[in-house]
Amino acid sequence: MKQKMDSVVNELNKILLGKDTQVRLALCGLLAQGHLLIEDIPGMGKTTLSHALAKIMGLSYQRIQFTNDLLPADVLGYSMYDKQAGSLVFHQGPIFAQVVLADEINRASPRTQSALLEAMEERQVSIEGETRPLPSPFFVIATQNPIEQGGTFPLPESQLDRFLMRLRLGYPDPKAERELLEGEDRRSLTDRLQAILPHDELKAMQAAVNDVSASPALLDYLQRLLEQSRRMPGLLYGLSPRAGIGLLRASKAWALMAGRNHVLPDDVQAVFPSVAEHRLEQGESGKSKERIRQLLATVSVLE
């Protein structure tokens, strides 16, 4: 299983140069059956990563460009009268795909942002009184521009908490950027990607995450991180129980990617910033990184 995942990482690293850690974290989120939020300025490779990930997994892919005039029906779908059928016929929206890229999600109104809430949590949508299941696996990758940029609406806490992880890609290092300048267009390379992880293997890996064990001592450490976050000065609230469950699942997925069937404290620490930062920001941009450093420095692995 580790060899297969390493092959996936290697192929993705050919598309997104110099971002091995971010690629691994994105795959970790997929294995943990969570959702991913990528925050960065335009042009950093957010869309490229999501498209390449869908291609290499052989999953159906839809991109939704969020704008201030986008309506919930544009995301979920709508019913239209069909003369031949003599009745209303439902037309699926782009949410009915296995990998959905919600591009620039914070440019849409809060009403439209909330259209994703049930889909992300329940893997289903309720439209016109009928519940419709979404494809499996179902993985939302949302991108957002920094809140300082014009025309953005901040994501509410209820929406942020639906994302298992938040990543920032950042600028490439000089070597990777030179390869980008001298190499082939990333879109052309992405279009030629072949699926190397069949659908049934991906489902088996997602199921295998549940079988990764976490010792009582490891759970004690994880709980201490959660409890300490709730006592930090300057925060209205700490990490929620849902964040704790997500942290454990992400840690298990990270361990599985490393070829282990048990979680180590190193696994928790590797995924903790991505799982916790966006939940601890609470309107104070830039402070969550320092809070994460404090938590990892002050909470002992052994008690």
C-alpha cells in the first residue's frame, strides 16, 4: 500500500513541483474521507493540484467557479418541466461528482457557501423535498483567496469546520520555479496523466484507515492537545469534538501512507497544523500559526 501511494505522490510531484508535503497532505485528506481547503493568492497551482489528483485517481471531476451572483441551484441542480415526460425532470448540478473543486469559494455569498454544508457532512443533498445521494468517494477541494483581497466573504465557522484540512501552497523555491519556466505547460501534463490507483483500491485504502490502531497513550496525547486549545488565552473556543475526530482520522491516514498500522505522535504532529490552524484563527489572520507552535511545544507527548 505504501508503494502504491508513493507512486501517486511521485506522479503528482511531476505536476506540482517542490510541494511534496502539500501533495502528501492532500492525499491524506482524501484517504481520511475529509475535505480540503487551499488558501493562497491566485496562480499558485491550487486548481492544478485538484485536477491532477482527480485524474490520477480516475475520479469524476467538476469545477465550480464561485462568484458573487452564483445561486445554490447552480451548485446543487434544479428541476425543469419536460414536455415529453409531462413532468418535472431534475438536472444534476456540478456537486454530483467524486472530486468537486469549489474555486474561490469565498467570492460567493454566504447563502451559496451554505449550499455545500449538507453535501460535505452527509454526502447527500436535499433538493425540493427529496434526498439525493452523492457519488462515492466524495471529496471537496475548495480554494479561497486571502480575506484581505477585495470581493471576498469570510467563511463562517460552521463552514470552516467542515474542512478536515487547510493548506497553503506558497511560492515555489527557485529550482522548482526554473523548472516551471523551462518545462512543459502544467495543463498539458495534467491532461496526459493516467489513473494509477483504481477506484476499488482507493476505497480499500479509505477503509483501511479505520483499521489503523491508536494506543490509549496516543489518545491521551491527542486529548491533551484538544483540552489545551480550549484553555488558550485570546480564543473564544478551542478545537471541537469533530476536529478531534478529524485529527485522529488524518493521523491514521498519515500513518497508513507511511506503511504503518499504528499511529505515532509524529503522525499527529505532522497533520496537526493543517487540521487545527483554520479552526483556531477566529478572525485574527496570522495568529493561528503561533498558536499551533505553542500547543505542540507545551503539550507533552508523555504525561
